[in-house]
Amino acid sequence: PSFNPAARRIQRLLIGHATDLELDTNGRILLPALLREYAQLDKKAILLGQGKKIELWSESIWSARRETYLQASSSSEELPELLHQLSL
């Protein structure tokens, strides 16, 4: 769990939209329309491993977000503080 109260609050809001899904006989899942719309999923999706969880992203949105992350400059001095907010 995250030690950051704001991060926990947001996690609860997002996890509150969690839905139990079943695999079909081919091992696939069908996401409800509400979740597909929320995630803005269209043709291609990216599945990201995040420790004990996975994230499903629209390929175009993930590409833009990834580029933003790569462009952001964080000094090594900021890193330890940022790690306190990391939840694995």
C-alpha cells in the first residue's frame, strides 16, 4: 500500500470501479462498455505489469504518457522522496 494519503484516496476511487470478469473458453475477457469508455480503449491496448497488478491502457494514450515520463527530468536527489510514494 502507498504511504501517501492522497494516493490512497485516489486508489480507492479508481478501485471502486473494479469489476469481476470471467474468461471465455479461449482465455479472453470482455470488458464492459463503461470500462472501455473510461480507459478510452479503441483498437489497440497495452498491458503493463505493475508489481502485483496489471494496467490496461489505450496504446495511443500510453505512448503519450510514456513520452511525458521520459521527458520529465528528475534529479537523483528527488528520487528517494518519490520512492516513498511508490506502491508495489
